[in-house]
Amino acid sequence: MTQISTGQDVVNYLKAQHETIRQLFIETLDASDAQTQETAFNQLRALLAVHETAEEMMVHPRVRRKVDGGAAIVDERLKEEHDAKVALAELERLEFGTAEFSKALIHLQQAVLAHAEKEETEEFTRLEDQLDAKELQKMTTAVQAAEAIAPTHPHPGVESAVANFAVGPFASLLDRARDALGRN
């Protein structure tokens, strides 16, 4: 995952991950063969799963509590995240190197990049307005802790902080064992 320097705030940390996600979409789509595509996709899938889980556990609840109109903003982001998890889970079942996979990946890319843009403009800017630099730095640590225990595969239906805390560690254990066995 994205490494941070001391004192980096959560907004910059998450925006850096958004950029990595953008690059991984390009690498996956531009892969010269199915094996290269699979490798790039597995990195993309893991980062998307971990990133979204951490946001659901640490960022969205804070926006809900600290930002005027935060509940409506978060509800929209959670719907988008659910839809992306469904699409990502469907992609995992498709054959790499096929037109079907590429078409589905392009649709997911469009949705994820639109989602990231909304987070950056609607959520992150308001966090920066409401929290001081120290709080934003502390949130980075909390996000990284959530990422360390987050699942590496999509789990549609697990989009709330409560669900992630309840189901996440078990799902993460299974996902990471699955990854270690090479059954991505």
C-alpha cells in the first residue's frame, strides 16, 4: 500500500492511493498478455478492497459526524462503493485477456474514478475544513491500521464501519490465506 512520510495527513494519503489506483487501471488495461493482466489486476483488486474498507471504517464515520450534510454525502459514497464491490467481484470470475474482461474493467474504471473524484471534492475538502492538521495526521494512522486488517477481495454488502469491524477481520484472514495459496 501507499507509504507515508511522517506527518502526512489523511487527505493527501488517500489522494495518493487514488493516483495509484488510476495507474493500476491503466496497467491492467494495457497489459500485453493475460498473465500480466492478472498480476496487475490482483494488485488493483487488493488496493481497491483495502482502500475502500479503510475509508468505510475510518473516514466515512468521521465525515458523518463532523461535516454538515455528512450523512447524505457518506450514504452516496457507500452506495457507489457497494456497486464497485459487486462489479469487482464479477470481474474476479472473468477470464483475463478477454474482451469481456476488458469491457467490464473499463466500466469499473469509470465508476471508481468518478467515485474518487466525488470523495476528493465532496468529502476530503470538507474534512480539511473541519479538522485541524493534527487530527488529519491522526486519521492517517487510523486508516493505515484499518488497511492492515482489511480484506483483499471485495465483499459486497459490507460497507459500514460496524459491518467492517464485525466481518472484516474474518474476511481478511480468509482473503489473505487465499492470496497466499495463489488463488486470487
